[in-house]
Amino acid sequence: MSDANHPLLPLSTPVLAEGGGTVRIGGVDSTDGLRVAAAGGWVGPLLRGLDGRRSRRAVVADALRAGAEPEAVEELLGELTAVGLLVELDPADLLVADAGSSAAERTAPELPAAVPAGGRAWQARRAAAVVVEGATRVGVPLAAALAASGVGRVTVRDAGTTTAGDAVVGGLTAADEGRPRAPAAADAVRRANPSTDLRPLPAGAEPDLVVLARPWAASDPLVAGLRRAGVPHLVATVRGQTGVVGPLVVPGATGCLRCGDLHRRDADPSWPVLAAQLTGGEQPPSGSTVTCLLTAALAAVQALAYLDRAAAPAVLDATLELRPPDLLPRLRRWPPHPACGCRHATPSPPPAERPAADDPVPGVIADGPVPRPGGAGACDRRLRAVRQAHGGQ
């Protein structure tokens, strides 16, 4: 932990008095926490001063002036970090945050989720450009979620006109009916984060990620161009009543959407004829509001995992499917097809590593839980870490 870093205790972290001069920090749900003897009166001011605006060196100096012992201050900061309550901001993270009190309030809930991902994830988000192809009931809420999460540039492309069926919570509205979809989607993104850059990319510039939000993207001519240009692309859509997120294609490093089509053809020789009909025209809006919003949220998680470069997205060579009535994500593997030459395409920056699947069967729902990165460990040193167990809640 560098003295130059800025420690942040998120405002949402409970700091509660237990009586007898003891303070509990966190640990009121399923998360780790600390129980601290607040003797000397310096613990409360120190905790309130962990706002991310001051360096660790300044925080320690203020506590010493308040009468704290150096070892006690270092121990408390170390324990807060060990149980995952303290976020260490790089000073550059503050430079890429938008100025103004409103922007600071919008950023405050996002930083704790981005920074622990490792490295300079927040800076990467603020510098990233994402293009969403399709102002759909998934595409527009997804674009708004990415903007609200700190992605610096978000563009929604769609040449169509808004219909009444396009309206969805967090996306296009009933008042947008009759408007061109692209500017209506830009307004939705602007509502989520007014500081997001909504401009199209300059000629010749490529985005960090393209999200394909129309139902059957594999046969879209756009996809071949993305693969040739080495642009990573992610499918996020609803087909019928099923939400589908993935695969995330990283050209040259993963399989591609054509691989999935080839696997489907292997299982069903009539698939090419069926696919041509599915992609023959614009599909009507589909999926319930809840299905669309869950699909958009799940796609945002996968997109941010890729942009942050912190952990491998679950949808590399795979899809996550949300089916009614439970809408729980189910993983379906789509490994590279031997008849497709996509692995020899121009490589994009590789995603973070993930454990290899054990002989995945193409298109078959995988058993077990959806893989997720990360993990938490408890800590028990001179300050006692407490973990609350509320009946498995």
C-alpha cells in the first residue's frame, strides 16, 4: 500500500457504535467487518476522514496529531484493507473523475466497485469507448448502465424510428414514439450520466467494445467487419422470451459468432436456412421488461469485466441465458469450431485469464454455478475481524 494512494472508506459502509467504546465497521450483512475499541477519540475522525481525497500519509499525520499511536493507525488501516472495506485510490483516479459536486456524488458509488478490480480500472473505464448496435429494449438500458458506471464514451447506433413497443424502464420512453431511435437513445444515456461523451467516434477510430443488441447478430454483415478489424464484440439481446448475453468475441483470442453458427449447423443441418429467415428483417420487440433489464445488467457486468481487464468475463466462448420463469443465468459453452479460421484473425488485447473448461460440449448448458471472479477472506489479527452470519441471508 503506497503512502501516495488515497484511502477511501465508502459512504455506504456502516460504522456503528456497539457500546462500551467499541465500534463495528461493516460486518452487518454477509460481508467481513471489524470490531474496534475506539479509545482515545481518534478512531471516529479517522474513519470520517477516509474520503479518498487525501493521501494515506496525510490521513496518518492527522491521526497522530489527534493523539493516536503510529502503530495503532497503521494496524487499523491495514485491517480495513485486509477485510476488503478500504479502497485504495490512485491519485490519477481522481483526475479522471468529472468535476463538480453532482459529478462527485454520481462517481462515489461507482469507484468502490471499479477500483478493487485491480490496476487502473477506473481510468480504463473513463477512457473507454463503447458502441451499442441497436437501440433495443436491452441495448438502450445497457448503454445507460455503462455510462452510469463510468464508461467515458457511449454511442448507440440505430437508423430506425421509435415505436411504442420500444419503451422500457431505463431506455426509450413512451414520449419517444416517432422519434429517430439514435437521438432518443442518446437522451436516455444522458439522463443516466450527463457527462458521458455521446459523440460518434472519429473516422478511422475503433471502439474498445461493440455490443450487438439485435436478436440474431451472427449473420449480420457488420460482424465480419468487426472481426477483420480486430474489434471485440459482445452479444446482448432477447430472443423470444430468453435473454442471451455472449459470447464475447475477442478476435484472434477466442472463437467467433460464426463458430456458434457452425456448431448449430452440426447439430441441425437446416440451421443455415432457418438463420436466413431469422435475420431477414427487423425483429419486433420481445421479452418482458424484467427479462430485458436483467439481460442488460448482466451484459453490463460482462462488458465492465472486459474493459477493466480485472477478471475474465464468463462469456468468453460461452453464453449466459436467462429463461423465464426463474430468470437465473445458465451457462452454455460455444468453443471455437475446427472448421472456422477465426483463431488466426488479427488479435485484440487478450482478456484476463480464466480456468479452462473441462471438455465443453458445444451448445450444452453447463452444470454448476456460473463462474465469477474474485473472492473474500476473513482476517483475524490484533484487531478482531467479525463475520456476521444471518441464517444464510
